[in-house]
Amino acid sequence: MSEIAQTPNPPYYAVIFTNIRTDIEEGYGEMAERMVELAKQQPGFLGVESARDGLGITVSYWTDLDAIKLWKDNVEHVEAQRLGHKKWYAAFTTRIAKVERDYSF
Amino acid sequence: MSEIAQTPNPPYYAVIFTNIRTDIEEGYGEMAERMVELAKQQPGFLGVESARDGLGITVSYWTDLDAIKLWKDNVEHVEAQRLGHKKWYAAFTTRIAKVERDYSF
């Protein structure tokens, strides 16, 4: 189970990745796990939250747009995006958003 | 199953509500369903996406901050927030973010 990300005070950025999978399981679990490990090593990574029940939602948090750009262009991630497009996702939307306020309980 | 929200061109706003439930089921399902119905009737509502597997993530989309404020202060929603705090959620974080870019497949 994913946990609530511990993020610093705003502003920071969120990448909201909402997706619907195909029926193709081959390689998906390993890729998903590897991408989280890899993201954690990226400069500017702040945290990630993930849930799925039919619809999948993954929100990753980043210090700034440059960090998001670097992650998008990471060689291994580019290959995962290519395979995601081709095999694993029937549909997805990615939204890049600036977190202006947050509160927790 | 929730679907990928069909949102207009950015900018617009996202409310990312990440939460962990308590064991208390009483009234939760009805409340969650009612809040989605109610949100859809609010001015400035654009869409909602939701998933849970342990961690729950609900992202609602809004035209602007005023619409989010109106929704936060909606009488029925205020009562749901009070009960959520008291009964249904062990922990949550709410983040208000301005969507600057998006892309879909």
C-alpha cells in the first residue's frame, strides 16, 4: 500500500497521472516498481502516492518544473513511456499542476 | 469504476485529496456517493477521479479558486468534512493545485 506523501510547504509541483490499463500484464508490475525506485533517485523528487481500482491514479510531487522535465526525459523512463503507450495503457491523462496550498490531518 | 475526467484546456484547478480510512464503515459509502453527486451540481465543477487500494486518492477539478472555496463551504460538505475528521479518516492531506499543462492518450 502506498502512503500519504510527506511534502514540504508549498509551492511545489504535482504530476497527476490518471490511467486505464489494457489487459496486458507482461512486464507491467516490474516496470511500475522500477519507475518508482528510479523517480526516488531523481533530483527534486518529493514523494509519490498511488492507488488503483479500475482507474489508476499516481500523483508524484516535485520541487519545480525543471525536475519534472528531467524525469520526463530520463532514458529509462522514456522507454517505459513508450511501452506504456504501446502495451500497458488503454488511456491516460497527465496533468502538471502547481500546489499552492495544502493541509493535513 | 471512476473514469478519466474530461477537462477543458488549462489553466484550471485540481483538489488532490489523499486519505487513509479508519475501520468505521457506517455511513461512509452513502456520504462518498452523495458528495460526488453534490460536487457535480456545484458551479465551476469540471470532473472527478477516484481510486482506492488502501490509500485513497480523489482528485476533483474546478474552474478556479472561488469555485473550490464555495464547495469547501457548502453546508452539507462541511458536515461531511466534520464526520470525516471524526469517524472515517485516520489521516488525510488535501492539496490545492493549479493545472498548468495536460496531455492525454
